[in-house]
Amino acid sequence: MRFSLVRGMGMIALLAMLVVAHKTIHAQFSGGAPSPDSAFSIPAASLLQPEELNRLLHTQGANKPLVLQVGSHMLFAQAHIAGSEYVGPGSQTEGLRQLHNRVAPLPRKTFIVLYCGCCPWSRCPNVGPAFKLLRDLGFTHVMTLDLADNLGTDWVDKGYPVERGR
Amino acid sequence: MSAVVKDDPRGLQPARRFAAIGTRAANRRFLLAGLLLGACFAAIGAQTASGTESLLNKKAPEITRTDLNGRPLDLASFRGKVVLLDFWATWCASCLVEMPRFVQWQRQYGPQGFEVIGISMDDDPALARKLSAKLRLNYPVAMGDDKLGELYGGVLGLPLTYLIDRNGVVRAQFQGDANLKTIEMQLKALLVQP
């Protein structure tokens, strides 16, 4: 009898935990539209996987994108995607201004890939605002590199081409 | 990561102590502690920093800088203490979650020979100085740069935290959204080692 009571209480506690967990997950992932500054605001169709960018970097001609780093300069100086350019952190006004200046003269159909890789994707403050700026400027072929953890784990460790220096 | 402890002769000392007691209960407790520690190290291994060769079980590269308050900061001068070396930046949301806890640990474990050292990877020192004041950091913070980043295997994602033992050897590294309980458990384990 006592065993059944204990088991019953355990089941109730487990159910309560499941309800709380469900509510938490629901609030996190279904609680309305993501903030415009969040990396989650970038549509899935505009995400580019590292292996795909690596393939594109080895192509010639129109398919080769302009790759722009929109994160910290200190990280860029340590390692950046070969051929990419530094424009400044998308979370800061100055960074967005530099991005604006860099793309202003380009045709709106230019293939542009943005990346940061400063921190886990869910925490990245830079790619969301940078992506939004380019879309607001009318660029129609903008992709963001999907770096789940950071540049080290998702690009450098995989042996994809890297350059160092400023 | 589990190999770190396995290869460390000091890590076996607690086992000898338990064996000396010689009771089954003690052995069971040790087994349980070992399993917990193993799980802990496995978790740490999953969060290991990346980019280049691991620094685990190697002497921590020297850091000789001036901190944000203008005082000299020399990592070697902290030998004899367990050091938590935190690479952070003001734009790093995960770092901002961790740092108040580091302040608490500095207060709590400092008297036992624990020291937090912060290295800001911000491009602008003024931002780091402002946030340090706002968070009331009770430990030294210096600015990093790409050269220091490379010395530490490439700081290519933040936060990045190292635990360095009393002999100046790197014993754990955590990157990204690390589990703070795991870090605390590991630093406590290092504090009881000579």
C-alpha cells in the first residue's frame, strides 16, 4: 500500500515536471515572432551550411559569393574564412554603417554571405541586424552562414579554408 | 577529457585515501563519486574548445598584461592558486550570464586559493571597462588580442573558460553555453588538490 502511494506520488511529480517542461519549451520556441535582432529572425531558406559555402568558395564566376564577417575584429584577426572581408559587428551602429558603405555600390542581385561565429547561434547578436539591413536595402540574394556553435568548431575544425590577420 | 584525470597522478590520491579506510560503504561512495566525476568530465569534454590543438594537461601559456585598473597582471604570479581564466566580451550574451557567478565564486572560494582572471576580447577597451564596473567584477580583467588568442589555441568563439590548477596546468576548458554547475564541481575538485 505504502509502495503504491509512493509510486503514485512519483507519477504525479513526473507529470508536473513534464507540464512545466512543455510550457517552458513552448514559451521559448513558439512564443510569437523572434526579435528582429535575433539570429532566429533569419528564415531557414536564407541559411547556408558550412559545407555548401566551402563548395561555393571553390567555384569560379557568378556563383562565388561576397563573404562578409559581421562580428568582432579581434576574432577576425585570429581566423576568418578565406577571402572574406571584415565589415564590423552587426549589433553596433558603426558596424551597420560600415556594412552599408561596403554594399552600397553593389548591384542588388549580388550574392552575399554573412557570417559571425562569435558565439552559439542562439546568442549571436550580429547576424540578425546585418541580415535585416541588407534585405531592407533591397538585396535579394543574401544568405547567412549557419554556424551552430562558433567559427572554430563549425568551420576551422572542419578544415575549411582559413586566413589570419587583419 | 576523462583522460585528463586518468593520467593525473594527483587525481588518484583520493582513491588511496578511501582504500585506507577499507570499508565497503566508503568504496561504494568512491565508486559513486567516480561515476559522477566521470559523467562530469564527459560533459566537459563535449564542450571542449575548438580551433586548434588542445591545451589540456599542458602548462597554461603565459599572460603578462596590464589590467583595466592599470595594475600588472602576470598569470605566473598566481601559481599556487586555482585559476579560472575567462575569455569574454561585452557582446557575448552567454558571458554576461556567467560573469555574475564568477564574481560570487571569487568571493566564496577566494580564501581557499581561487582566482578568477578575465580577458576581454572586445575591440574597444572602453566597453570592457564600462561593463566591468557595472557588474562590479571583483577580479582582475585585462584586454586580450589576436596574439593572446592564438597562444590559447584560437579564441574563435565565446565564452571560453579554462580551469588551471595550482601548478599552472590547464585541467579543463569550456566553450559556449557551459554548465556552470559542472565548472563549479571541477574547480572545487581542483581546490582540494595540492
